Amino acid sequence: MNIVERRSLETDARALSSEVRNLELTYLSMSNSIDLSFSHSMGFRETKAAFSTRKSLGLLPVGGSSTVKIAQNDL
């Protein structure tokens, strides 16, 4: 690669870096303007989270022996 080509690529890289910086600033300024009332006006609504839990699988002794049985998991 020759020197002229390398300098041209460096110039292009600087221009792209500047464009990315400007886009990041635009994104940050737009994201700061989003609030709950704006989201409601766009049709979004709050949801209530529902979580499910499982009982852990345990080992149950069978009778008085050393044999174990895996407990069933209730969902």
C-alpha cells in the first residue's frame, strides 16, 4: 500500500469516526427525552411482572434403606 492510499484511508477513518460520534450524541439526546408520558403516548403501557418458581429436586430416603428416590417436582 502506498503512502497516498494510506493517507486517504486515514482521512476516511477520521470522517467515519466523526460521524459515529455525532450519531452517538444524537442518540443520547433523544434517549434523554423519553419518559413515561411519552411512552404512553406511543401506546406502551406498564406491565406487572409474573414470576414462576420451582421446588428444588431433592432426594427422599425409601424406607430405612440406603436407597434414595428422586422427588417429583410440582409445577
